[in-house]
Amino acid sequence: MHLGSKTIQSSMNLDNPSELVLSYSRAMMAWLLFMDAPEHITQIGLGGGSFARWIDEFLPETKQTAVEINPQVVNVARGLFELPFEEDGFEIVVADGADYVKTLLGGTDVILVDGFDGEQIIDALVSEEFFRDCRRALSKNGVFVTNWWSGDKRYGRFVESLLDVFEGRVLEVPAESHGNVAVMAFRNTPKDQRLDSLKKRAEKLCEAYGLDFRRMLNDLKANNQNNGRTFYL
């Protein structure tokens, strides 16, 4: 799927629709290193439904809501990208994601944000107000995850703002290619941030979900402050 530019916004493997084809989407699953399968996930930006299909396949007990501002994107996703059935466990809401999160007030465990307008990330999704609304939308142990472009000259400002809102509980996970970075922010300090425990967890997650959590953990260690034993969150 292309949205107004040559940049690929979403991609699907026809032989394996639930596969997360793009490397940034795989990096955005790094939050599973820090929490078990959640009750509810909110996606801001539907695209071709990559997250919706993956969650439906690998976290079948998790309810999910995808919020998409563009009705045309929803129509294309429904018609061409094999979305899960829209029933009790999955719903699509046509709305402005920045407005929608204001209504949640602790009602979701994970917020996945992937909102580009074809040129850059949508301004409303990188404002301090949005970050504060997302923190309020998260449950006690919830996590906010967003896809940013490291080459964006505003990237450092985005990170600083997120650090301020989430009181320093932020981790960056570079994608394997293309300069994307999955940035995670935790409403509260994760229960376990010890590297030895996370290494064991990564091994189990690799088997359960077919994603390279070992690489994700190594990238986390290389790109975030730690003392060789634990992260600083």
C-alpha cells in the first residue's frame, strides 16, 4: 500500500498474511519483552492491517481497535488485505486518532502508533498533548509504541518530549533497515528490566511468535542506557 508517495506504508505476504513483512513493524513488537499478552490493543493508523492480522493470529484473546482517519484506507484494507472479521474481538473506528485516545482514560494496554501522511509523520501524533493523552489512555502497566523515522530532523525533539511525559521510561529499538525506529514509552516502570531475565524471555518469545526477539533485545542493549545487568527505566 502506498499513501500519496512511493514509500511503502504497508505490505502483505499473500502466502502468509499474518507475517509482519516490514522490519519496522517487527521492531514495534518489542514491547512483548516487557509484558504478557494484553487484554486490549489500540492501533492508531490502520494501513493495510499488518498489526491487526498478526495480533489476530498470535494474540487471539487480545481485543483490538484500529483507528483510521481516512475512509479510503479502510475500504482498501477491507477489500484487499484480508483483515480479521470485525466482531467482538476486532473493530475499526473511522476517526482522528489524536482525538480518539482522549476517550480511553486507562482503557487500553498497548497503543501502537503508525501514522504517516505520505511525506512524514502526522504532526498531531507527535505533539506533547498527544503523548499526555496516550499516557492517560493506558492501563497501569500499559505501553505506548510508535514508529518514527530517525532521519527526521525533529526526531530528537520528539524523543525529548516523550521522555518528559513518560518520566524517562522510554526505549528505542532501531528497525533492521530503512532508518525506522520503534520507540516505546511505559506508563509505569516495567516489572522486570533485568537483562538476564529478558534474555530468557526473548528465547521463549522467539519460539512462540516467530520474531527475532534476540535481535530486538541486543538492539535495545546497544541503543539504550544500561549497566550490563538492567535498563534504567
